[in-house]
Amino acid sequence: MSNGEPRTVCFPFIGDFIGGSHLSALGLIRNLPKPLFAPLVVLHDTEGPVAELFRREGIDFERAPVLNRLQRAGARNGTAALNVARTLPALVRYLRSRNVAIVHTNDGRAHLMWGLAARLAGSKHLWHHRGDATSFGLRRIAPWLPNRLVAVSKFASPRPGFFSAAAKCSVVHSPFDVMKATGVGREDSRRSVIAAIGCSPETKLLGYVGTLVDRKRPILFVEVLAALKRLEPNVEFAGLFLGNALNGLDDAARSRAQALGVSDRIHFMGFRYPSEPWIAGLDALLVTAVNEPLGRTLVEAMLLGTPVIAADSGGNPEVVEDGETGMLVRPDDPAQFASACLKLFGDSSYLAHIVETARNEARARFSIERHVHAIMAVYDDLLPGRNADRRQAHTR
């Protein structure tokens, strides 16, 4: 279609759980140039947390034409394949009726359900990969299903090989509103956090920000606090879990804290939105995750002036330069995390250097404008004639 009408890009979401993918996609949806693209957001769960997020942010959405949402981690079993097959006719009809040019999926279940429907409907399919490079879907499905693939980091990208999606993959970092942080006051944020947990103003506030899942190592965060207590018993500190838990890991973290004698130092705050005032109120963000493709909280902390101590694993080294924009430590080593905290708190000039360098680097590398420009380049490749449409839009 080259008659000047915007191309419809469909963003389907399951909607039963909020993650970084939803926040990143929200930034893209809101900032796509409207003369060129018409975002169509579709939710399988219109009363769930993702629906609440989009309503709060003023993003319109529609209900998916099918109820099926699959189950998490269920894409490899026969039941899931049968369920996908049952939903295909309705999804294909929906995409054709809405004249969808591109289906842009953002999680494993949507990749499978909507990717197959896109192929049958004649739409292009862009698979936005936010997991690690060893995931089943990336290795076994992405090589043949999507037209193009975008990965959030080099670490998350498919490895080259005979059967691989590497040749059709681009690395595009997640988007951030780099100026939003300028309106968040660190001193006010810190006072609010202290009031919320009822600790003294001298307390060092250490944060774990994200869903409590095995890969992010919430138990290790507890062990870091215990190691910090052993190394420097006189330091007052508190650890904040800012995120929802899966598979009972909050209870497991509580049990571990009790066993290590730091249960009085830990506060489970649940998912907080917006997260910026909470991250800005921290004295340090501890990113204990291993094999994390590209954690949003690292960049958010850098923009807000909160120093980052992260495991030297996954996509973390693509964001954090050790000693310059943060600190990298050996993965799964609580003593190293604790020692890094003490170094950070004991050297004010080192802390100031990291904070300023990190803020400048994050603003330069992770803006929404850069992200949208990179995604539009992928859209250009998917839609022949789109460059001409862009030129026409710019001459109006």
C-alpha cells in the first residue's frame, strides 16, 4: 500500500504479566510517526496488569479475537501446538480484516501464536527477542518463522550456524525516555523510600528491581546483604525487593534471609510503577541476574544517578563499563558484590565519577529516538516502497 495511508503495525500481548518488554514496546508504540504507522495494540487479557498499564499511559488497545493465551513455557508440548492451530483461523481473519502490514511480537507465546497467523494472513512478522540466545524458540522456531528478528543485545542474538536466524537479526537496544529522569529528585525520592520502610536517614538503601525469577538471582541478593553484614557490621543498610515474584521465590528469599540473620534488613515492596522514584531513592542498584539479555533497570539507574553494581554476565557488560559507568563483579559471588558496595560507599570521588559518566553514556546510547529510528529501518526492509512513503510524509 503506497497511497499515503499509514501502515498498520499490530502489537499483540498476552497481558497477564508485566515485564520490561511491555515498557519498551510502550515507548515504541507511543513514538512511532503517525503519518507512517498506525499501531494496533491487541491484548488477550483486557483486565490484566498490562491492560492497566496501557490504560494508565493512554494507549488504546483491542481485545484479541481469541481467548487462548497458552501457558508459560508451554510452546514445546503437543497441547500448545493444538491450541495454536485452533486459534489460527480467527487470528488470520483478524489480521486480514485490519489490513495489518507488520505483526510485531514481543514474547514467546505471542511469537508462536501471532507469527504463524501473520504468515498465513500475508503480513510481515517481526520477532523482538528479549531472552537469551539458548532459548528453544530462538534456536528452533526463529530460523524459519519470522521475516526479521530484532535482539535487545549482542548476547541475546542468535549464534551463526547452518540452521540459525542470525542472518536476519539486528541488535536494537531498548528505548528509554532519557529526559524523564531529570524531573526525579534523588533527595526527595530517598526520603520517600526511607519513610516507606521506616529506617533511619543514615541507612544505605540497596535495591533489587525486577521480577523475582531464578535467572535474576533474588536469593543471591539476600546473600549479598548477609555478606555485607559480615564484612562491615557497623554499616546500616536495607535491601528492597521491587518486583513481583514467580514460583514462590519471595517465600524462598524470606526463608534464606531468616537463615542468614538478615530478615530485618529486607523489605518486599512488590511491583512499583512508576519505578523511577524508587530507583532514584536507592544508594545502589544490585543487578545479581545472570544471562540477562539487557536489563532495563541498569539503564534506568544510570539515567537517574543511581550507581549500578552488576554481575559480569549476559548483556550487562554491553551496558556497564567496569569502573566507568558502574561496577562489574563475578557472577554468583555475594562477597564480591558486598565488597563493591563498600568500595562505592567509601570513595566519594569514585562514586561521583561513575554517576556522571553513566548518566552521559546512557543518554547518548539509549534514547527513544535512536530506538525508533532503528526499528523503522527494520520496517523499511520488511515493507517495499516504505521509503517512498517516508519521503512523501516529510514533504507534507
